[in-house]
Amino acid sequence: MNERNEIALTDADNCRVQYSVVMPPPPLKAFGRRGDKQGALSSPYGIAFHNVNIIVAECGNNRVKLFGGRGEFLGQFGGKGSLGHQLDHPHGLSIDSDGNVIDADLENKRIKIFSNDGQILHKIGAEGSLSKPIHCIQHGSFLIVSDTGDHLYQSPGQGGKCSL
């Protein structure tokens, strides 16, 4: 939910984002179309607000896309691969207390933290520590990771190692 009491959700099957004011519930607003061009979406999964902007983890095109409060395309970063700035099936997405984008990079088995302009800041998940991370949020000074491959929630410690 953002500062305007709007809630957003991704519709992966229809390749779009829907959002609405929570109370009272008016009709949902929607934007997006299927594709791989600028502003188009392919399997959008994770979503978060940063102020009034909407950030979307787009699994099908292996990118994170940024949209303005009315759905206008602002930019993107990522691209398929395993290098620090690249993504392979980005899923869960959240924004940390500094406004950075936290992404669960499913097939690279890492959590990646990007500045809001797409610069890689941190990679979390040492070899073998994450199996299938699908979401990650910041809670205070902790990152909480949902890992479906290991069927558990983890909190990465020193050096990116995850333990319970």
C-alpha cells in the first residue's frame, strides 16, 4: 500500500498490473499489455510501491520495470543472466527503508538489492544457501526470505549465509 491508500497486484496470466484505492473501493485501474517492448509486461509477479511509483518484477522478460502513479513507463533494469546486474526469473519484490529495490532472483538463487535507478548494491545468498527464493522483505535490520525450494523462511546472516 502506498501513501495514497492504493493497493497494487500483478495479474501474470493477463500480463498487467491492477491497482485501486483500498477504502472506499472504486473500480480497479489497470495498465500493461503482453510483450517484451518498453512498457509491455510478460509474467509480472512481484510488485511494490515507492512513493506513488509502481515497481514490477517481470519474470518473463527477466527485468524490473518502473512505472509512474498513472502507469506510465519510467524505466527498467535487469535482463537475463547471472551477472550481478542481471536477473533470471525475478519474483518477489519489495522496497527497503532507503528506497532500494529488493528482488528475489529465483533461478540465480539470490536476493539482489538495487538502487532505484538499477545499480546493483548487494547480492545475498552464498553457494547453496538459497534454493528457490520467491520473496524478500526488510523488517527492521533483517531481511526475511521466503524460499519455496526449502519450504521455509530464512534470514540471511553475515556473508549472505542463511540459517534459522
